[in-house]
Amino acid sequence: MTGRVVTIHPESPIAEAAQLMLGNNVSGLPVTDAAGKIVGIVTEHDLLRRHTDGSGSHPPHWLQFMIKRQEMANECACFHEAKVAEVMTRNPLTVTEDTPIEEACRLIGEHGFKRLPVVRDGRLVGIVARADLVRALGIAACQISHAHDRAARDEARIAELQRELMLHRTRWPM
């Protein structure tokens, strides 16, 4: 997991969330309350979608900006006035520090998440992202490869010692 996590508060403007994401090269932020408890998660996707009618459809903001220039000024104002709490996913799925990596992988894959907040007693202590899992996979593969190489060397050495022992026994009868 990554221990240094950039977070945002639910009452922060969504423009601030966008700036934090861009400035820290992340695509999502855990949303925490004043006590550090996780109350939501806000992603690039959350910032780009919106409900424009009662149908529940989510036309992309960028497309609306390009098509309807008149509405662009209103949208920009809304972007600075709207709060993270209005667009975030509430009560996100979390894991603990003791959650097996296999379980974190399963949850990320099953739900299509890019990240999972890691909590201890409800307080955010880190985040595990797909990149962290790929990094862990690479480390594990390297360790397995090194272990395999060591085992092969050990087996070759044991075989050599057994051969020498057999030669020694044939030269010196007991």
C-alpha cells in the first residue's frame, strides 16, 4: 500500500479536488472527515459526470463544454461552488492492513476499482492501488525466480556431492 495519501474533505470545492488530482498525478482521492475517518472517495470519473435531467443519464462535462459554450460559464462557476460531498461515492469499500493481497486483488478486479482505501479503526492509513498490486506482483515474480535459481544451484551442488561420495566409496572399499 501507499502510506502517503492525499485526501480531501467533503466540503471542499470539486475544483480543489481536480487540482489535487492533477498536482499529485492521481485519479482519485479518499474523502475524510475532521477526525480522519473515511467518508467517501472522489475520482476523475465523479468530476466528469453529472445529472442534467431526471433520466439518470450522465452526459460527460467535457462534451457539454464543447457543444454549449453559453453554459460553459455557468458550469465553471458550478465547478468552483459544488462540493466534493455532492459528487463523491459515499461509504467506499475499504480493506485493512491485514487484508490478504489476494483479497485486495479480488475486490479491485471484481468491482473494477483503481484503488482501495486502507483503514485502521475506520481511519485512513493508506491506499492500495492497482499499480501497487502490479509492483507487488513484480517483486513476487522476482523472488520466485531467485528462489528457483537458488534451488536449481542447490540441487546441482547436492548431485555433485552425491557423485563425489559415490566415487570416493568405489575407490576406498569399506
